[in-house]
Amino acid sequence: MLAGTPIGNIGDASPRLVGLLQAADVVAAEGTRRLHKLLQALGISAAGRILSYHEHNEDTRTAELLELVRGGATLVMVTDAGMPAVSDPGFRLVEAAVREGLLVTAAPGPSAVLTALALSGLPTDRFTFEGFLPRKAGERSARLAELAGERRTMVFFEAPHRLQAMLRALDAGFGPGRRAAVCRELTKLHEEVLRGPVRELLQWAEDLEVRGEIAVVVEGAREAAPERAEDHVAAVNELVAQGSRDKDAVAAVAADARVSKRELYAAVLAARG
């Protein structure tokens, strides 16, 4: 069982989460100290064993947890905040359990990805979660170059001390006018959502020391305006001046510009009066 935990506000813990933590035979936690703080805040205790499960022990601990489940134990997996397996430990455990045909289900809970998307003010009908961008500047720029034409809204996570570098890379790769939202400390006391063009958000980040957990939502690439036949009359005339026939020049330019030959020919005639 994957169980979502609060990303900030303890009031977001569901009654189902409380019941699972109290009843599970085994609770696998990304950080055991964070789990104990959560249990204390909820005023409950875990009756079963608490085992750590994080990126440094996933390989060895996965086999151990699956052995417990095969023996009949009920297992609940939680991370420090949000939904396990989404940019957090849990994927390898789910993958291995599915491979063995073991039952895997979830108790949905808070999600920084969806919360940031919903608050961004950007289109939500189609989106993609890109996690953390590479730390190295060259690799980061290369990844953004791949995403420059992405039409869906994009959600990223970023460390506060790398936010300026990320926004600077977005400015260079996507253009300063691309709309975005920086979502900081979601559901917490000092929650803040800054919305605007990338260049404005970069200037905001450069003016102060940004702290807290960060999600950045970026507008997808806008559809290019359709080509107009009138915009390519000059290209036709240039080919004609070089010796091409009107028909051949129109056909060549129309194919290259992906416009109607008929409309382009009509535009050429209209321009000549």
C-alpha cells in the first residue's frame, strides 16, 4: 500500500492514512525520524515495525519487504511528503511487487505536482511532470532544448539555491516571455505563488534569498501562427527574377512554406496589380 502524506499542512492527513499507519504490520518510511514526527503530530502510534526505505538502501530493502508481504504482512510505504514513487522512493518496490504478482494499491494524498499545477494559473488539461532538471549547466540547457517545443504545461521541482540558475536557463531556452509560476512552501504557513513571464520571475529570484521547497510550472510552447500566402510573394518574385517561370516559382515556394499553391499564385497576381 502506497500512502500519501502531507506536503506541509498536517491537516491534509486523511483519516485513511491515520488508520493505515495504526494498523499496518510494517511501515516503510523514507525517513524514520520524519515519520515519528508525523505520528506525533497526528497523536497516534504505529503498532507494526518501522523500517527505513530510501534511495541508498532500495536494492537490499526491497527484497526484504517483499518477503514480509509474501509471508502475509500488510505493508504501508510512505515518504517524507507527498505520494511515494513520484520523484520519491517507492518505484522500485512497486515495480518488483508487480513483477511478482503481489497486490499493489494506494491511499491517495497530497501531491506537490498537482497542487502547483492547479495554483499556477496555466492550462491544466494536458501537462507533463519533468522532476528535477540536471544540475550541470550544459546538461540542463540540453534538456530544456528538448522541451522547448513541448506543448503541454510542464511541472518541475527545484532546490531553492538552484532556482536562479534554472530560471536563467528557462529565459535563454524558452524565451523571457514564456509564462511560468514559482510555487514555494505549498500548503505551509509561508506559502507563496509567483506568476508571470520567466524574465520577471528571474528578477524576483535575483532580488532575494529564496528558501523552502520549490515547484516551477511552465507554460507549454504556443502553436505557431499559420503561414500566410501573402508573406511569400517576395520569394516567388525573387525566383522569377532569376529566370524561373511563375508556375515553377509558385510551386517551389509553396512546397517549402507549406502554403496552398492556388492561394500563393492568387497573392502574386494581386500584388502585381
